[in-house]
Amino acid sequence: MCRWMAYVGTPIFIEDLLFQTGHSLIDQSLNAQEVNTTTNGDGFGVGWYGARPFPGVFKEVNPAWNDPNLRALAQQTKSGLFFAHIRAATGTPVQRTNSHPFAYENWLFQHNGDIPDFWKVQRPLTQRVSDEYYQFIRGSTDSEVMFALALTYGLRNDPIGACARMLAVVEEERIKAGIEEPATFTAALSDGSTIWAFRHSSDRNSKTLYYSRDRDALATLDDGYDDLPGKPVVIASEPLDDLRDEWVEVPESSVVIAGGGSCEVVPLPEAEAPA
């Protein structure tokens, strides 16, 4: 499975979180601790917001730990809201279009988890995507189809409700196809000012997700790293350092809403699958 992180707060260099923390996402690409797949080397991506209303995205198929362009970009790019993702492929090809995050207009989306036996439900799920969003699907992952479905079900006006409706459709098609293994959805999306981070699965045994608002939680063991400024919120598949008391585990079937110096956790509402 994949690992990801998201940051919102006072602008910082992407490198500060992606490379410089004790258990950074780059470290997790080689040594993930809270997932069966310890190595996540099937591509990576970063997405960030700057002066324009739409995000910049850089994605590759190389392992994140071995890409000099990623470090060069992270060293020079400062942002108040950015995503980063490292991929462990689950049945779909290792190609740039399958690396996360995915972007549409001002939105970013990244995902850890899967729809088991995706090929059994790919056709019916894709058929539910509206033409408006279907034309922008570039890869072959279940994650991108889930993003397109959420857009179809009103993500731009109601992010939480749209994702709840999308998950209801996934569950309906999974059961119809006789897939016994649960679908898992630990994901983040953003419109450029707010992050919504979801933790959910069919069997309520979701992939891990944490958040932290404590600047001290991002301090390295040496003195070479400054605490994060302002009132940051960091959300990650695993804590980015060893100060675990400063990280809060996101409850099952919940959504973290972060932005503008605030952070709250709300239950993911139940929804019926749209016809």
C-alpha cells in the first residue's frame, strides 16, 4: 500500500517535511512501519499551491529516494498547502499517469488503499462517471476512478457528501461483484485552501492515518531543523518523527478538515448510492 502526507499552514519549503523529518515520507518509501509493504518505490508525486488558483503537480515512476529532480524541486518550492505521495502499486501498471496526486482544476486528490479485484467493478464504476469528468481520466487506477466519481457526485460543492456517495457506490458494486475483501479509502483532497482527509473501509479496519498540530512534533533529533511556523496541520499515513505523543490517530470512518489555522474531525456520514 501507499504512504502520503499533506500540509496546510504558513508557507514552508516542501523539503522541510518531505526530506528533513526523522521518519519523513522519503524514509517511509524505504522503511514504512505501519503497513505490510515496507518499500514504496513504484512512483511518487507532489502537488502544491502557489500564487495561482490551480496546483502544480510533479509525478514520476522512479522511486522517490532516488530522484534528484524531486529533491531539487522540494528545496526551492515554498507552499502553504501541499501533498506528497509514494506508491506501492496494487495491480495496475507503474506509469506516470498512475502516480498520485491527481488534479482537476483547483482540486488535488491522493489515496492509500484499494478496491480489491478492481477489474471486476472497473466497467460499472467507470460507466457511472459523468462525461464531464470521464474525459480527464488518464491512468488505470481505482484511485483516479474514485476521484472522478466523487467529482460526478458533487465534490466541488460538497466534498464530504460527494465522497460518502462515491463510497456507497463502490460498496454497492463490490458486493454485487461478489468481492469479499473490503475496499479501503484513506485519502486526502484539497481545493487550495482546505484539506479534507478521510479514513474509511468496508470492514471498519482502515489503513492508518494521523494528524498533528504541534510544531515540536516535526523537530529532528539534531538542532538543524526549525519548528514549523504559525499554526500548521500535518496529516500523514504514519507519524513523520518519533514523537508519537504529538500525533493523533484519526478515528474510523472520520474526516479531518484542516485549513485557516483550524482543524476538526467529524464523522463520515452514511450515504445511499446514487442511481
